[in-house]
Amino acid sequence: KIFLSIVTVLFFSSISNSVSAKSYVCTNIQGISTKFVKGQISSGKDGFAGTTITINVDTSEKEKKQQSAIGTGNNKINEPIMFLNMEKNDGWMSFLAIRKSVIRTYTIHFKKQPPLLGFTESQTQLFTGVPQIRSYFAQCR
């Protein structure tokens, strides 16, 4: 845990000289849901329309703010996220949220204009127990 904290602080120090925190506000979410039902794989459009996801990335050790993903609108999300990896040359950084009922990955493609959010969920569907994977892109500012 200490090693991960040190790596995270060094990472954020390297990508930001003057900005202590950065928020990516991501809208126009579009994606697809894939399910495994009764021995069959099915897919279809998924419903994150009308949701805004804000990814808060803390770049300052002094602030000690929690990195977070916050969803407002049709789908409510408010969860801490953990830094996973960054590829400076390709321009992306990834985060992970682990919850009791779902695992989410968030990847910010910060070199794209506008920046993009790639977002995945792996879970069992509520009330049915059906395995489900959902994948999205959103435009950020």
C-alpha cells in the first residue's frame, strides 16, 4: 500500500507541474451491454444516456483528496478510484473501482481533443444474477 501511494504521488507529480487537481467531466456516453443468458451471449445498446461522469484526479500529496468517479443524471455513481497505470506516449491513464456488486475500469485518453473516457463494468445483473459486461466511451472537458 505504501509503495502504491509513493508510485501514485510520483506519477501525478510527473504529469502536472502547476495544477494540483484535475477533473474530467464526461458526457454523451455511448456503449454496449453483453450478457450471458440461458447459455447464449446477447448484446445490445446500454443505458447510460443522460449520465455525466466526473473523474477527479488528485495530483497533490498535500491535498490528500480522494480520487473519485462521480456519476450524476440517470445513473448515480460515487466511488473512490485507484490509479492503475499511465502511458505518457499514447496519452492515457487508468483507474479501478472495486465494489461489492461491480468492478469498473476508467481510462482517460488525455491526449485526444476533446479528452475521452473509456469505461467498463463487469458484474452480475441486479435481481437476475446474469453475468454482464458493459463498455462505453464518453467525451470529456
